[in-house]
Amino acid sequence: MRIFSGIQPTGAKHLGNYSGGFRQYAATQAEGDAFFCIVDLHSITVDYDPEALRSSTYDLFALLLAAGIDPERSTVFAQSHVTAHSEAAWLLSAVTSYGQLGRMTQFKDKSEQREFVSAGLFTYPILMAGDILLYQTDLVPIGDDQRQHLELARDVAERFNQRFGETFRVPEGRFPEIGARIMDLQEPERKMSTTGGTPQGTVLIADPPQTVRKKIKSAVTDSGRDVRHDRQEKPGVSNLIEIMSVATGESFADIEARYDGAGYGPFKSDVADAVVALLDPIRERYRELRADEQALRRLLASGAEKAREAAAPTLETVYERMGFTRP
Ligand code: ATP
Ligand code: LTN
């Protein structure tokens, strides 16, 4: 089975990315032939700093390895190292609906937040569709916010197959049962996010333990004492229960039962401990791996080579089916 996912090398990665992303990547890599792509081409769709992009590409690569992705077993690479991704994005734009792109909630949200809206922000989902389809992917592990983009990728595959003949496998998404959408600790109606969240409400994987504790202890809850998972009535408390469940693997019911009547103080303090215990070893491994940039560079180069080989046959078929002459 082919597995593919992408993650942007922008901003500091947070607990939401761990829960919806990293954690799932490490778990799914055992199920098949996995490709994890650092989608640097996607990060130029909003304002960015070229120097920061370079270092955050290595940052993210080290973090993926620290979170348990094994570069021997899986292919980890940078999107810009494999030119097939840019080519696919252009070719697939012929079978992508302009109207559907305009309905993407991520585009609507992100374009509202800024004065300059790049064309790339609009066409972003075509590049993502190409990422996935080039590898004949069966399974895409992602968080809840990427559902609509995956649906578009499936539509693109089906439209291409109908118009030009069976070429692409139509991929399925895999969303974690728990923690597919971790919310901001200060504004639990919004997802935890580096671009749209609050700094105090966003737990970074790189945060030192005392910062993690402070952020979790000051998480917004309601005025009750009842530790109960109810997203409507108790968004803040529910979010903390999910975070604890992600960190420890316990069920909601077990967590609720343990804090029954105990109030929020001890509960928050234990959530903080659980998150520190989860992130500490990842942060430590990250620090070690990030220190050797030469080694990271070599590993990325060998990932790119494997990815190029895997993507080439599908790209070639696309050119042929679409009627291009080949050199
Ligand atoms: P951000 O909103 O912080 O900029 P992003 O979703 O735009 O993040 P990535 O860092 O590429 O960009 O996301 C990597 C993975 O993390 C994706 O699969 C995404 O679905 C998942 N993810 C992002 N935020 C959350 C969240 N709050 N809860 C669960 N999963 C999340
Ligand atoms: N759009 C995604 C990142 C992404 C991706 C992909 C995820 C780009 N290409 C292919 C899965 C498969 C995001 O913003 N998180």
C-alpha cells in the first residue's frame, strides 16, 4: 500500500501538527510504502522569508525524524527537489474546476486575512493533488482541516481518468479518531495553528517544559468543575481531554472518571505533565539531529532520488495521455 502526506516547512510546529500529522505518519509507515514530503513549494503562497524557508526545511526534516519517521523505511524528501510536483500542478490545472478552488475554506480564510492574495494561494490545492496522485497513493494521513483538499484531489483524479483514461489511483484520507482537530487553548473555537491561533494558546513542540505547563494551566475552561467531554457545552475542557488522550492513549471515559469531582486545577496540572512527557524526548532527539546539517542534507538528497524514481512513470503517462509529444 502507498502512503503519502505533506507538511509545510513554515512556522513552528505545534501540538496540533503532532496530533493530526507526525503521530499518524509514524504509525502508518509500518503499513506500507510511505512518502512524507516537506512541501516547501506550498509555503511560498503566503508572505515568507527566503532565509527562514531554508532553515525551516531542515528544522522540519529533523523534527519528522525525531517524531519517529524512519528514513530507511520511508521516503522523506523536499517537494522542490522533485520537479515532477511543479509539472503535475500545471498539467492537472486543466482538469481542476475554478469554482471548486474558490469554495476551499482554507483559501477563503487565508485570503481574508491579508491584503496581497497570491494566485498560488488559490491554486495551492492543485499542487497538493499532484503531490498525492504522482505516487499512486492509496492512503493520505492528515488532520481534519485537510478534508476538503483531499476531496478536491479525488475529484481531480476522477476527472482526469474519465477524460484521458485510467491513470490515477483515487486516494482515501485517514483521520485520527481522536485529536484530528486540536483547538487553540485560549480560543477553543479555533483550531490550534501557527498562522491563525494565539501564541499563548499554541503549544509548540519546541517549547521548554515550563512554557508548556504555563500555557496548559492558563487554558480557557468554563466556570464549572465538571471534567466532561462535550464539545458544544465545554469546548475548552473537551480540548484538554483530547490532548490528554493523545498524550497518554487513555480513553475519554477513563479520563473523565479519574477527575470526577476533582475540579480543573489537578486535571490541568496532569494534562501539562502528560504533554511534557510526550514532547520532551521528541525535543531532545530533535536537538541532536538538527545539529548535524550535513547529515540531514545527505538524507534529504537520497529521499529526493527515491521520490523522483517513484513519481517519474506516472508523470510520463500523464504527458502521453494528454497528447504531448515527448523529446
Ligand atoms: P497551521 O494551521 O498551523 O499553519 P497547517 O495545517 O497549515 O498548519 P501543516 O503544518 O502542513 O499546515 O500541517 C501538517 C498536518 O497537521 C496536516 O495534516 C494538518 O491537517 C495537521 N494539523 C494542523 N493543525 C492541526 C490541528 N489543530 N489539529 C490536528 N491536526 C492539525
Ligand atoms: N495542504 C497541507 C499540506 C500538504 C499535503 C500534501 C498534505 C501539501 N501537500 C499532500 C497531504 C498530502 C497542509 O496545509 N497541511
